[in-house]
Amino acid sequence: MKYKLTQHAYDVITSREIHLQWIELTVDNADMYVVVSEIEVHFFKSIEEASNKCLKVVANPTNLKIITTYFDRDMRKKGCK
């Protein structure tokens, strides 16, 4: 994975039991993404192994850092696609 985890991202994937391969899959093969600004992109992916919950990965493309990640209930309701 070309992106590196911030300490916060590492802490949340541990506490939320989010697998690193899910983050890689989301960034590399997102169902959708939103460019919020030149320093913030949100990637979304439905994760089959997690009951099709919608994983959101917030990244900074300028320094290639994953800021945070979590299962986004609102996007799941919208289809995560």
C-alpha cells in the first residue's frame, strides 16, 4: 500500500477491528470516492466480510497518509456506491 497510517489511524483500526487489507482494498478499489480538498479524499467500499458494512477511509493524498477509518452507517444507507 502506498499510503502510510498515522498513529490515530493505527489506533482506530486496532480498536475497531478493521483489517489492514480492507483499507488497502478500499483505497485501491473504492466503490466511490469524494475529493474534499487537495489534502483530503474520502474513499468508500462495501466490505463483504464485515456484513457489507461501508468502510470509509480518510486520506491525505499529498503526504500519502491515512488519517482515519471507520464503518460509515450513513453511506451504507445510501448504498455505499
